[in-house]
Amino acid sequence: MQIVIVSDFGAVNGGAAKVAVSSARGLADAGVPVTYVCAVAPISPLLDHPRIAVRCLDFGNVWGRGNPLAAAAQGIWFRRARTALEEILAPLTAGETIVHFHQWTKALSPSVLAAPAAHGLPSVVSLHDYFFVCPNGAYYRYAEAKPCNVAPMSASCIGTQCDRHSVVHKAVRTLRQSATSRAASQAGSSLSVLNMSPFAARVMDRFIPQEHGRYVVRSPVEIDRGPPVPVADNDSFLFVGRLTEEKGVRLLAEVARDAGLPLTIAGDGPLLSELKQFGGKVNCTGWLDGAALSNTMRRARALVFPSTWYETGGLVVLEALAQGIPVIVSRNTGAAEFIEDGANGYLIDPGDAAGMRAAMLNLTDNARASRMGAEAYRRYWAAPQTIQVHTEKLLSVYRAILTEHRLRTAPVGHA
């Protein structure tokens, strides 16, 4: 078996790239040869492995193009990217190779999605977001700050300005979505989809053609087991993530300010300047990673994950649970499946300020916070989402896809 991982970026700069890089390393450590294809440098040190061959195409991020027309053209259908990928795939052995797409919307374009089928290779797309079916990628109406409820690419969808940027962005993304559907149709049954959670699969399933196989594999959590955080000794609630409307962070800051509760916001994004103006007990650190983020989490009393969009996963929730930190989670997220209300955290309705306030105030009680933190720790480590577990599940999916592909492509009478 050989795996070709395709992602816009060669280094970790977000959730999709993190999973792409981590899974490449996990597969290589398990003895599987990996070719990692990306469009944008730099390259993560994790990809420095004797069983990983890195092929960086050096095309650049579409958002970095100075000419908006050139950027739009690259985003909608970048023929050079498909040609380059086909050249990499051409010498690979059919029946033993799977191409795994993680991200293509920032540089590679939908053109790459049909490349494996042109060489008789099966492929799988990880659905880190909703770009496989939805033009704005979030299945969310930004102007109304609520999840969408219309069929993607329907007349209602095309006529609605739901993009976070502008009407022009929506038009370009609609064209890109049409190109994505065309490429997926060209790939046909050789292309499967991989959801990040059963919740995301339920949201997406009705919009994905039946010809595509369906699988669910959760993203890995890269955290070593250590002692649980003594949450009763900590005061501050914590938010970690990109500071955008759909993450619910503005409402969280308002609730914390009005309740007089300390809140640490670790992240960057369009709302950072506004959130810094809250002052008082609301503290914005900017983006943190590595040791800095770990230290900040260990000073948290609870994590709050208040997304108002259909969040496909939520790795930070699992990272908190693994450290014995209770979590307040929005019900319309994949991460909600790990929370039993009142046991290891609280479930709240998206946009429910009163429910969020009540959950946060409940966790100001030391005994309750300690009990829920201990339960969070116990439950996570009873079934940890390690890179080894993730790799084993990926390999199971790959074997199933290869078996199905061989049966589908075998000559009549030889299946």
C-alpha cells in the first residue's frame, strides 16, 4: 500500500493542514510509504521521515495573488495543478495506491480531484469543512449569524448573499463549487468521502451523491498523558480558536464581561481588535501554539466552545478533556458527542447567552469543577483519540477502499 496525501500547505497553519501532516507522519511511522503533495511551502519538520517523499509544487496561496482575476481563475480551476499531480501519480501502481485529499481550496483548486481517476487510482476526500458541497465552506449564513437551511447550489443558495466577504466572493465561490461538483462527477465511484464526526456526516450526507463511498474517522489528538489540571485552583475560562463570527466568541466575551467572569481568548482573526476593546477580565493573547498554548490551557478552569456553525469536529475540546478540563460545548458541533451534560461539561444551544452564563457560573463552584474535570479526564483516557488510533482507523478505511476498487475494476468473470 502507498498513500499520496494532497494538501494546499506543507506546514501546519490550521486544522486541515494539521491533520494532513500528522496523518502522513503516523502512516510513515506505521511503515506505510507516503508521498506528500502540497502547493505552498514551508514544509513541516514532521514530514522529515525516510518513508515520506515531499513534493512541493510552489504554486502559492490563491489569496496571495496580486491580480484578483488571476486569483479567481486559480481558485476555480487551476489546470497546472492537475497536470502536476497527474505527473506525480502516473508511475504509481494501480491497485496499491490511494490518493487522500485534505485541502484544495487555497491553492490547488478542484481540478486536482479528478486526477487520480484518470490514472485508475481510487481517492478519498477528508471533509474538514463543507467546501465539498457548499460554496462558502461553512454551510452558514454569515449576515444572519446562523447555520444555513437550504440545499447547496440550489436557486435559493445561489441567490443568497451568505459569504463572509462580498457578493463577488460568493459569485467566485459558486463557480468554484460548480467546478468541484464537476470534478467529483468525473471521479465518480472511485472517489470516497471521509467525515470528521458522525455529526458532520449527518449534516453532509444528503448533499453528497450516492456514488461516493462514505467513511468516518476522527482527527487525531496529539497530547501526551500527564496529570489532570487542578481546575479548582484556576479562575479563567478559556476560548481557543479563530476569532470569527461563526465561532461564537463575541457572545462569549459579552457574557463573561457582563457576569464579571475572567476569560482568556487565545486566537487571531477578524474580531481580534474588537475583542481587545472589552478590557476588564477579558484578555486576548493573540494566536498561541506549542508550549505557550499548553501553559495557557493548564491555567484554565474550563474551556468554552460556543460555535454557532455546524463545526465538523473540534480538536481543542478533546485536548481540554484529555487534560481534565471541563468543557462548555455548543450542541450543533461534532465535539458535542463527547460531552454528557452535567458530567464532564455542559451542552448549550448555539447563541444562547443565558444558557452559556448559567453553565459558566455553575463551574465557579470548586467542588463541581473538580468533579467534572476528573470525569473529563477519566472518560477521555478510557478511549483516547491518539495518532496511533487514528492511523489504525485510516488503514482500515484504505483497505476497504482498495478492496472495493479492485472489485469494481476487475474484468467480468474475474471479480
